[in-house]
Amino acid sequence: GGVMRVFPAIDLRDGQVVRLRQGDYDRMTVYGDDPARTAQGFADAGAECLHIVDLDGARDGGPRNRDAIAALCRLPLFTQVGGGIRSQADIEQTLALGADRVILGSVAVTDFAFTARMGKRYGDKLAVGVDARDGMVAIQGWKVTTDQPSFAFCKRLLDVGIHTVIYTDIARDGLLAGANLPAYERLTALPGLNVIASGGVSYEREIEALRNLHAAGVIVGKALYTGRLDLKRVLAIARGEAEPC
């Protein structure tokens, strides 16, 4: 229950705020060189949460961009940080930087025994990013589709004490319209699972649809930077105080 949380996203590379086009490091747009200032702008608009992706960490492993992450985590926002978290040391280091929650990526799929141990140890301090294509979990930047059904995988995460999943349905390439709302509907029906929707959310009606499905949260990234979505409006719709245009 409760209000759907809105997580504006900051992607970090070399200490800058960037966006990659379709995950391609060679096709990158820089949106600013002061991540804390960008995040302060989100806070000024009313945001209470922040989703941080360490792109250098995702590529090289372990938390990189440590100064930028620490600066972001000092702001009065609930922060979740992902990108290259592959070991207990990575989890510890990221929590030490001030993160409220740490996101495991592909390792959650490739090494479930590790994930189970970390879930028992860190519990609500952990979330898992689940990328799904046609109902199956995909890993390695979506290149590999596994034989793991995504719904069953989320149930396994619950069983080991991980209650939050950041779920991206990649077949839809970001449009929550149509085919994948049923996926979110099914997931949000799992008792105890907090589903944070991610992946190219671009329209106010998507925010409303997710709210109506009782998603725990939604990540909004590129649409904020391009001006397609206005954060104040998104927050108001998430709270049920405004109708989508």
C-alpha cells in the first residue's frame, strides 16, 4: 500500500550526469557535470527519492564515481544505487557511501546462492534489477535471455528476504502501454513484493496506470532530461492529485 514512490534517475559516468542511448557507451549525452546540483533540482521539485546508476561500475565492476555517489547520498533523499554491484564488498562500500538501498543486477541471476546469502544478511537494504523479455529473465545488458521465468524468479527473491524488484520489461522498449501492464499487474499481486517499474517511462498516463496497479515505485529518467515529462506533474499524478494529460 501507500503512495507510489517516484525515483528520478541519475546515470553517472566520470562524475557527470549522462544518458546512454540503448545502453551504448559510445552514444552518450552529457546533461551536467554536477550530479548533486541535478539531484537538488529534483528535490526542489518535490522528489523524495533518487535512483542512481553507476555506469562505470556497471562496466568495470565495483562502485566507481564514489565522490559523486557520496555527494548524492548526503542529500535528504532516499537513495538507491546500482551498477556493478557483484560482491559483498561492493554492497558494503556502497552502503558506506550513504546509499539507503543497493541494487544487484545480473549477479542475482547468475549466482543465486550469493543473492540468497546477501538477502538474508541485508534484507531491505537490497533490491534486485529484473529485466524481462517475453516473461523470461534477461541478463548482460539484455543480450542473453535465460530459462528463468521472471515471475517465478521474483518469488524466489521474496523467499530469500529481498522484497524490492526494479522490473523492466524490455520487449516493450519502455512503453508500458499494452502488452506489459499485465506483467506488472501479476507481479504487484505477489504479497510482500514491492515492484518498481523502470524502462523508458515517457507519458503521464503510464504514471497513472502504474499507480492504479499499486506499483511501489516508478523510475523516470530520460523523459525528465528531454523535457517530455515534468517532475512536479509526475509527483502529483503519483499521489493521485492530478489527472494525466
